[in-house]
Amino acid sequence: MIDLRPHIGPGAGVWWGQGGAEPTPLVDALLDQVADIGDVRAFCGLTWNERLAGDLPPGLTVQSYGGLGELRRLSRDGLLDVVPCHYSALPRMFASGQLPCDVGIVQVSPPDADGMVSLGIGVEYVADAIAHTRKLIAEVNHRMPATVGTARLPLSAFAATVESDRPLAEAAVRASDEVELDIAKHVAGLIEDGDTIQMGVGSLPDAVLAALNGHRDLGVHSGMITDGVLDLVEAGVVNGARKEVDPGVVVTGAALGSAAGLYDRLKDFPVEFRAASYTHAPGVLSQLSSLVSINSAIEVDLLGQVGAELRRGVYIGAVGGQVDFSRAASLTGARSIIALRSEVGGQSTINPTLRGGVVTTARVDVDAVVTEHGVAMLTGCTVAERAERLIAVAAPHHRERLARSVVEQEEKR
């Protein structure tokens, strides 16, 4: 195991990559040694490391932009410090020192013939943070693919390295159920040939991608891509032919999926990995007049406001890139879509007010809300019309209660 004590001192701020690009052996080393190092403030995104789900070692404070993966369990126990922010703000926050950036821990590809390594499937905020980080430590994983789109780094850029030959972490796969397939059909009906799509990860986004198989000339510009994106490229559905920016290329910050369906296939597809300062930049997104954002939510209120962060006081999501893409898609692009089940655990996801108490995406940045019961088009609607349309796509046995809440609200005025 690498000794991190010569590189990380007491009071240091440390960040590391997320998802399949998380440098787990180095993170584990930090967890093992932080008691000897002293107080450490750490920042990370999505993690599947179960050691970050329970009691943290003394001296370690964990920050994140949301409660993703195992971090939601830290949030439940009151051990996660969430920094609410747009994903597009992360580069500036690293530059200003508002986020920990004394030491950066990354996972990279093996060096090429010139001794240069790639950030592989996790470029995103990592590439932006590197420019403002005093010291870098790398896990050189022989299974990390070398990707294109972002400048490579010389091995000399790292104060220390460890080698590994381990499988990249894969996203858990759950087959889309009937409800999600119905939602996906409605979403696909809102997407036109030639559109450029952005979407998240999970069984619902997977269902949407599968439902797009009959479309033509789609483009992709997204914070993350999954196996389904490459399937659409292979089928000729996604070719980026009409993209206003980066035509013919899938642009993403990260890959989050399986080795066989995504990581091992990247070299054979026109996919470019860019930093968050590009993928989420308003100046870039505003040039994509064909942009359709497709995002999920925990709940939506009768004004069309979206909650995508909190459930029962616990962070299980994040602002992430939802607002960056939703606002661009609604304001300068084609349309902004929020897709969600009408009911979870017997509770309606469409409510008079947001139960989580926090608005993630403003009502003016949402063009359509989609459930298995249909599409609520909100653009140009009055407040009363919005409520009526949203109630129409709520679970049927909740509609009477929702309608009554509207009447009660009117009576209070």
C-alpha cells in the first residue's frame, strides 16, 4: 500500500474522481491512513465505495455536490457536507479554492509510447480541478481505456503513482419495468429527428434510449453516457449529423455503464471526453439549438417546480447538471423534459408543494413533465393551466386530492 503521509499533510484538502473512474485503492489508502495524517477535508462525487457509507475515520470530512451512490447513506447519518451548486460552477469553485484542491487523486490509463496518460472515462470535473491542484497522485490502471477529447498528462505530473490491473467499477443494472417503458414511449414522442439529447443514467434513461431506436440523425451532448448511447451509435440512430457544435461526435464528460457494453467499446466509436467547463458551459450549450434535455426527478409540484435532491431530509440526488441543461434546452434549445414515475412507495410524485422543501429546477426551465400517464406540456401555460395538466398525468387515485388542494389554495387568496 502506498504511504500517503509524505504527500497529504494535516489540514489538507483532497479531491478524487467519481463513478467508474474513482481511484478506489488510493481512496482506501487515505481512509486507512487519515488517522495518522490528521484532519483532511475531502471532496468527491458519485461513489460506490462502501467504506464511504458508514462511520468515517476520525479526522475525515466529506463534501460533495450531492448524495449520489453510497454518499446518500452518509447524508442519512448526518456525515455528508453538501455543497449545492450547478455542475457548471464546479470548475470556478476549484479555481477559487472554495473546494478542496491541495491534493488530487485520479485514475488514469497506462502511459502511451510518449509517456502520456489519459483521464479515461472520468474527465468531467477532474480535468478542471487538476489545473488548480498543487499535487497529483495517480492510480495507473491497465484496464482504463485511453480516451480522446482532452489533453493527456505526462507521468511526471504526478507526485506518486500506483499500478493496478483491476476491472473498472460498473453501474448497477436493473431492467426497465413496464412503468418506465411507458414513460419512455411518451418521452420518445417528444424527440424529433435531428435533435441533440442530454440525459442521465439509470433504468428510466436506459428505457428512453431504447425507445429512440426508430429515430434518425440524433446527436448526444451530455455530462455522462451509458451503454445505450453506443448501441444507438452502432444502430446508426446517433450520428450527430445535424449537431450545431461538434458534428459527428458524441460529447460527454464521463462514461458510466458496463465494461462489455461501454468501457471496452469506446475506442471504436466517435466519443470525445471533455471537461465540465466545456460540457456544461452556457456558451457551448446555447449554440445547440437542437438540444433536448431529459432529466429525472424525485418530485414535481403543481407549479412545475422540480425537486431532485432530497427525500425525507436525506440527500439522494443532486442539482448536478440538471439546471445547466434544462435551462439551456428550454431557453435556447428545443425543449426541456422532466421524466418520472407518478408514484413511488404509494406516494404521489406530483404534489401541491415539494415535500423535500428544495427547488432544484425552476418552473420556467421545464417545458414538459412526463409520467406513465402522459405528457404535461407546460410552456406558455398559466399557473392554473399548469396545475390542471400536471394533475392529469398524476396517478389517478391521487388526482382528486391534488385538485382539492388547488381549490383550497384559491380559497385562501
